[in-house]
Amino acid sequence: MGGVTAYVSAFELFSIGVGPSSSHTVGPMRAARDFADRLRAGGTLERVARVSCVLYGSLGATGIGHGTPDAIVAGLADLAPETVDPAAVRERWSGWQDGDTLELAGSHPVMFVRKDITFEPFTRLPGHPNAMTLSARDAAGALLASDTYYSIGGGFIRREGEDAHAHDHVYPIQYRSADTLLTLAGELGLSIAGIARLNEESRRSRAEVDAQLDAIWSAMTGCIDAGLHATGLLPGLLQVRRRAGAIREQLEGEAGTGTALPGDWLGTFALAVNEENASGGRVVTAPTNGAAGILPAVARYWAEFVCDADDPREGMREFLLTATALGSLFKANASISGAEGGCQAEVGSACAMAAGGLTAVMGGTPQQVENAAEIAMEHHLGLTCDPVGGLVQIPCIERNAIAASTAVTAARLALRGDGSHYVSLDTVVETMRQTGIDMSTKYKETSEGGLAVNVVEC
Ligand code: SF4
């Protein structure tokens, strides 16, 4: 039905992991863990004496600021982003004492030194700008295994030589464009969330889908609360001070005075998530870590200031499923990776997903949902990725707050119309893809241009 599918499960698009980056932390950790798993499955684990890793392109350029080597060492030791205590990842490599033993795959001791991870920022492999090659050798130095992985955004990975679609689930409702999605919604008499739900329920029972969506929301809102109650400086050279906790105190102090507006809370929720992310905390990719604050902030804004139901959970499920159906289009037809498409691919996609989700829970039609997503994405086209110091802090944290307010504006504009509009979401997605190709690599998570070179690090 509807051609090759774009659909990506909500439980892949929104994965509970660790900060500060889905492509530079979560993806590499998954890749390293997969490599170690494959050594074990292939029967060579016991013969391995040394492992090494080369980080290419964007991973090589900004990997240290993103905690990439720490994540790789954690992954080699069989730690998973979904379940690991974030504190167990931080400084795993940067604080490594040479001579310590690494428990490869969690069970096999090998010698490891920090120089076993090397950086080649000016080498870009053809598969993707975020590339890494892991190698294992025996005691005589003979190569036992070597695999190149690409971290393709949002924590997703691809191993070179592997069929990218080999493990794809065949969903009952298939679409590759927003246009087809809207046609299907009309033919089936379903909302966009309803279509996503049918796809999810082809893999899990309704109760499991609901429980897992609730768990995602619980992790998202828990991340907001953690950020709202944290103070101090974020890790890294920039010495950026956390703001969400201080603003929360101000807003609580202004309660009842009419000066603390819902929009103030909206931005503060986003700051809270991205400050947690920057500190390497527990974060849900939405669809990436760098853009992880937008969707939770907009959803919590809806739950606290718009929703009049006693229990917002049903609406939250609709919000997440709508955002999933939309986010799948960005991933399939353009990119959700800052290293591939610039910040338009991360923050722009997240903003569009949040705008569509909010429109849906505010009673919008599928056409209005598509319109809201289109408005949100259209006004992020060309947005560059230029994190200062290679850290997901400036401009990333504040940018999430701004994009959250853009998502609300886009939803409100769309809800005031009838869903008809001039530029289609499909056109904007294709424009984002083309703009990403045209964008200089300086602006694609390499910290070689923009704010990253104009802001003097102290
Ligand atoms: S500038 Fe945007 S894409 Fe780049 S790291 Fe920050 S949030 Fe991610």
C-alpha cells in the first residue's frame, strides 16, 4: 500500500540513551558494542589481544567534545546506551589509565591504551561523514577482524557491507511521501497517529505499544525535571552555566503575578533537556540528542497549559505517534544528521515533528498536521551546524528553546487554516535534502565554520 515505506518505529526514532549526541555518542557506542558482539558470535573473542578504532570525518573532528571515545570504550565493554548509567560512560576514555584492562564484550580482558583510538578528521569516507573503523588483533598483531561503521544520525548505525534494509520490518501501511500519507489517511479514515499505530501494532500488542510510548514520555519528562533542578557549569572548556534551574526558580517566584507566561516555561523545558544532554545525562533522542529538547518541551507545554483532560497520556501517545510518522519522512527522504545535512536536519526535523504532534493533539486534521510540519521545516532551511568547541552547547541548547516556540507558532498558524497551503511538506523535505548536499562541510558538525570559529574559546 503506497510504495516503499519510510516508516521507522517510534521505539527506534525515540530511543532512551545518553548525551551529548545521538550520532557522536549513542551511535558509536552501539557500533562498538556490535563489533564486540560479532567477535563473540564469530568465535574469535578469546583470541583478541588488542582492539583499536579510527574516527573519521565529523567523528574525528568533534568526537572528543561529544564524548565519542568514551562511548566507544563503553560499547566495547558491552554497555548499552539504553540501560547504562550515564556516569559510567563519562570519562571512560578521557580518564582511562593506560595499562588498565578493558573487558571486551564484558567478559574478555584485553590491553588498551588511549592511543588505541585515533582521529582522522580530514578523511571523509564515502558512506557517511560520521565513520569509524574498529579492528581486533591477536597477540602476534595479526588482524582478526575489522569493520567500518557509519553513525547515520539519531543513534542509528550502518555497518559497511551490510544490506541497510536486511532487518527492516515490513509494515502493513507503507508510504514514502507526506502526500501518500495524507491519501492513505483519507482512504482509511485514520489520523496520522492512527496510521502509525497500525504499523506499531503489527510488531507489538496495543498494550505493549501504549506501555512503551508511556515509558518514552516518562523518560522525556523526567529529563525535563532533572534539568529544571540542576545548577552549576556544564562539562567542557566553555564553562557554560546551566540556566534552566535558575529560570524555573524565577518563574515559580512569579506564579500568580501574570508575568510567568506559558511561553517562558516552554523555552525553559527545552533548555532543561539540552542542558541534561550536554552534561551527558539520560536523554531520549527526538529524533537526535542535539535536538532532543524541542519535542518534550512542546509536549509538556501542551500537557501543562493546553490539555484539559485529567490524564494526558492518551494525547501524549497521539503526539508521539504523529511525530514518528513525520520524522520517518525526514529520515527516509532527507536526513536527521547534522553531519550530513546541517542543523536544519536535526533541529528543523525536530521542530516539524513537534509542530505536527501539537497540531494533532489540538484537534488538527491530517492536512493541518502536514501544514504545521511544513511551516516548521520551511523556516529552518539552510540552518548550519557549527557547535562551538565541538560541544553540543552553543548554539544548540538555546536553539532548542527557539525551535520549541517556532513549533507552537507553526501549529497555531496551521490550526487557523483549513490545511491547504502553497508549499507541500514533500517539497520542503526535498529542499532540505538538496540544501544539505550544497552546504559546505564547514557547517556540518565539523566545527570548522560559523560560530565555532568566530567565538573565542576561553
Ligand atoms: S548546531 Fe544543531 S545539528 Fe549541530 S550539534 Fe548543535 S543541535 Fe546538533
